[in-house]
Amino acid sequence: MALNTTGGFYEEFVVNSEKYSPETQDCIERTVARLKDIQTSAGKPGMLLGKIQSGKTRTFLGIIALAFENEFDIAIILTKGTKALATQTLKRVRDEFAPLLARDGVQVHDIMTVPGGLTGYELSQKLVFVAKKQSDNLDRLASLVRDTYPQLAKKRALIVDDEADYASVGFRNTRDHGPQANVTTQQIDTLRSIFASSAFLQVTATPYSLYLQPDEYESKGFEFKPLRPAFTELVPVAPAYIGSDFYFDDSQDPGSVAAHLYHEVRTDELAILKQSDRRRFKTEECLTSKAIPALRAAICCFIVGGVIRRMQNARIGEAAGKFSFLVHTEASKASHAWQEDVVTSLKESLADAARTDLPLLESLLGAAYDDLAVSIRLKQHDLPPKADVLAEAVEALKADWLMVTKVNSEKQVVELLDDDGQLKLRTPLNLFIGGQILDRGITVANLIGFFYGRNPSQLQQDTVLQHSRMFGFRPIQDLAVTRFYTARPIYEAMRRIHESDAALRHEIEANPDSPVVFIQRDPAGRVVPCSPNKLLVSSTTTLRPFKRLLPVGFQTDYAVRTKPKVAEIGRRLSAIFPDGFEHPVAVTLTMATEILKLIQPTLIMEGGYDFDWAGAQAALEYLSNAARNPDNRGKVLILVRTDRKLSRTLTSGGRTAYSDAPDTTQREGVIAKNHAKDIPMLMLFRQDGAASQGWRGTPFYWPVVWAPENTRTAVYSHSS
């Protein structure tokens, strides 16, 4: 069906705007064409899949504008259930539609403040209603259409569910009744049914819940039609966008600025920041205490980084700029109050040191300068002399440039938003402390520091992704002074989330009609399809072509227990490889998993690091049994390398990290890509394990599971 793209709405709103690239216009037009042609209101919504802070709102507003040119009369925007986000969305819609509002082409209303007695003249215009995904908002919206103005039910409506996730579409598993639909889900389904003709579009950066629903569901006589996507459109990503691939893929490249972003926070430091305990930490000792080294270093880096960026801007004749830092470790307001005390004490103590103890202050700020200088030099950016930066930082502290703001109520957020719907930056250096209110939608401009500590074991996969306020459009000059602070378990959980996210996007882009496989082990130990909403961040592994699974961050067990198992593995390998280890050999899946089981007790994971051995075995089983050639099923390639001398830790850029690559892309990677086409490969690296290399003086095997080229993308849930 042909689209009208020449009417006043779309032309003025999108075509003649520099904010909409040709790629974005194509996405908008494809989406509206499919919304017209596909019966999305029958239980299968369209999905607009973007990345976090990548321009999803702009895109769906363009979709509304084009829909108004093509038989749609009403647009309903469902926002996350906070006053701040509803206010931000309402303001954004009114700003974008301002020319059309001025000439009475469209009416825009918050559903809770719709004026009474709308006239026929007003109802004849295009209508946009903004509603929070809360019972009172949704009930009022349904009543408005069904009871107050029943003529609206005869018009064609586009329902846009912004930030679609478990809050609007999803299930929770209950012990007695199995999967139970969320109440909000049912209300949205009721709203869809009121209109004689409607289309339903979900906008999200986290689509996992939409792919993990039962095929049918009935509860207390209420039948719910699951909202699996009828189609998916990907929001184009501009080159300047910085997302999880930068933080978790590019960070593996020592030559990238991203390699210097992550700084580890001890889990005991996060515990100290949860609540006051003077036995462990006294605020008056904040500049010297060993209890909060990461937070102290983070704030010093923020001050120095902000000063450097302002000096860089001034040197090229631009406005100096204002910068931000976010502390987000707990949901409770009591924790925020304590963190505000700690950060304020740090601020005041640094300012006091600027006046009375310059050697201590210059030591702290100097360490921050040295840290940031590595990544600035890497990009060959302008790096002001250390003495000049420290002098400017000292003056900044004396002049009270650093502002600390606690943000943990909706009223506060609304008051703190600027005209663009972002947190207002009032001083050159702005530090925000907050919780869930900052999770979604709220944008923090010029963010160059993020101190994160929410426990991912208690959160769903999509929720943790949305905490990532450091994603968005970032100039490379800012990235060179950006640092990300969190505990190792949280970082690893976020990395797994990124892998699942990237795999799902890749699969949708490459083959939109082929769903991603979600699998788990059932109680009998079999690998089976995953049940609804199983993707907890602490228990997933993403499988895709050439994916590597290996333990990182471990020490060997003592020789008395390790040597017998290493000897047993050696005997088995000698039988498998009678002619030497030059080439990989195919063995049965059982033999491969037995070797993994022998290796497991010889490697002891360090605090903050984890490796799911059962998950690795299940992944190997899935990859082997998923071979396209039936003759290859139940087989695994084994590649063995001996006499390796990799050190336990490596130092780069002044930071020490655990070794994570017993294999190399130039050697073993090439072998795997040449041989592991249809069945997986298990690489075994026999390390000497010398004490001089940080080990316990006993040889051990370091395993790497390698997914074959023909792997179908799968997300494996370890929990059952």
C-alpha cells in the first residue's frame, strides 16, 4: 500500500529537518507501511528496536507524524511509570509538534489533565495522548475513549509503548500457577480492544521479554494474547553513538581509548557505601582511608577530567563546557543520603586540602592526571601540562565548581530538568547521586564518570542495560577522559548482557524471520527451550559463531590435588592423539565433557570472578548436537597445546589485570576458523604454572570452548 509522504505533517516534521537522516526516514516509512498492512492490534505488535539513548524517541515521533498522513487520527504514547518521564515526553512531543499545534493541526494532552468538554472542533484534529503505564492513567485513558468520547473509538489509533519491557509486557513465574501476566499487560490489551482499528508499536532497547512469552495464556477466565513482535524495525545508529560495544568489545583492544574506561571497585567498598558504619569508615578520614579508594580516585579523575576538557575547549575558542558524574549504586533513599554525606565530605576535604595541604591534594589529583593522560595521548589529543591542570583543579575546588546533587524523588527530577529534558548542569562539575528514578529515559549530558554498583543478580537483563546512562552520543574528546567504575561481578554481568544484546540485534538484522534460540537445562539435565522471562543477568551465556567461553580470574589449586588430575588428563589426551598434538581431532561429546569435569576442580576462581562450568558443558552439548550435518552431532574437536608459559596477570597502562587469552587469534584462532565449521572445538592449553608467573608452581590445563562457524545464535539460561 502506497504511503503519503508529502503532507504537511511529515514534510515539516521530518523531511525538512536536519535531525532526521535518510536512513532514519527510511526506517520511519518502512515502519508506518507495515503498521498499515499488518494487523498488529490482533495480538502481535510491531517493534521498533533501538539502542539506549540512540534516538528512539525522535524516530517514533517521526512515525507518528507520518501515521497522521496515512489514515491514523490518534496517537497514544505510553511512558514509563514516573512523573518525570511523562513530563519529559509530553514536553518533547509539544516541542516537536509546535508548528502543527500553532495552526490547530494537532492536540497534545497528558491523559490526567485532559480538559473537560472537548469540542467537535478539537476532536476533529489529530490527537496525541501521553499516559504513564500505571493503572489510574490507563483506566482513565480507556474511559475517555470508551465512555466520554465514544466517537474516538471509531477512529484509527496508533498506540506507542515507549520503553516496552517487563513493566508493560511480560510474565512472572509463580510457584503455584506458573507464568502470570502483569496487570499492566492486561490493561494495555484491553485498551487495544476498545478501538475498532488500531496499530500497536513497541519501542525498546531491551526486547528480551517480548521474545520470552508463552504462546497462549489464560488466567481467571481472562485470555491474554501474547505480544510477540509481528515485525521488527531497527533504529539506525549514527556513527557518533557510543554504546555497549564500545564499553565491552572495543575495550579488549589495547589500542583503543575504551581499554582505559573500566576501573574495578572492590565489593567491600560498595558495601561501605550502602550504609554508615564508623567501625569501617569515618568521613573525616575520606582523603586517606583505605575503605573508599575507588570513589576517591573517581571523584579526583572527574575533577581533573572536567578541567582538562574545559582547558581543551578554551584553547580552540569554544565554550568551556560543563560536565557530569553519576553515582548509582543503591535504590534506597537512606543509602543516597549516606552517599551524599560521603561525597560531600570528599568535596569539602579536597577544598580544604587546596588551602592547607597542597602536597596531599597534588598527589591525589596527580594520580588522576596520570591515569587520564594515557588515553588522551592515545588519541593524540591536546594534553595541557600537568602543572597547569593541577593548578586549575586547585582553583576549581577553591571556587566551589563541584556541585553534589541527590536525585531520588520524582519531584526533584522534574525540577532539575532543563529545556531539553536533561538533568540541568548548573556548575562546571556536576555530581549526581540517584537510584531507580535515573534508570530510564532521563539523560545526563556530558557524562564523563559513572560509579555503578547495583547488584545484577537481583535484576532482569533489560533493567540492568537501562541503567547504563553512559551510553549515547559522546564526542571522542570526552571519551578520552571518561571512566567507568564498578565491581568485577557487575562488570562481567553487564558484558554478558551486551553479548546477548549484540547477538539478538545481529540475528534480527541478518534474518528478521528467524527467532533467536533461548535454551536452558531442565531438571533431568537436558538442554531444552527456555521458559518465560528466564533471562536473569547473572545466569546467561550467549552463543554465536566463533564465541569463546573460558575461565578468567583464577588461581590453580595446590599441587597435591592438581597434579593427579592433570596426569589423568594427559593420559586421556595421549590416547586420543597418538601421533602428537599438531592437528585437532574429533572425539565424542562425552569424552570432551569428561575432560572439562576433570579440569574444573583444578582452577579456583578468585573473588569477584566466576565461571559456570555446568553452563560451558551445556553449551558444548548444544553446539555439538546442533550440527547441521547429522553425522557430526555428538562430536567435538579437541585442540591441544603444551609448554605454555602465560603469566597469571598482565600490566598495561599502569593497571594490572588477569590474563584472559591463552589462545591467540593469529594461531589458534585461525585453526579454529578453518576446522570448527559445523561442530565446536575444545582447546586445551597446558600451562607450566610456574610460581614466577604468579601461579602455584604446578602445571594445569586452561580450557577454551569455541563455537563453530555454523552456530545459530542462542541465549542459554544457566538457571532452571
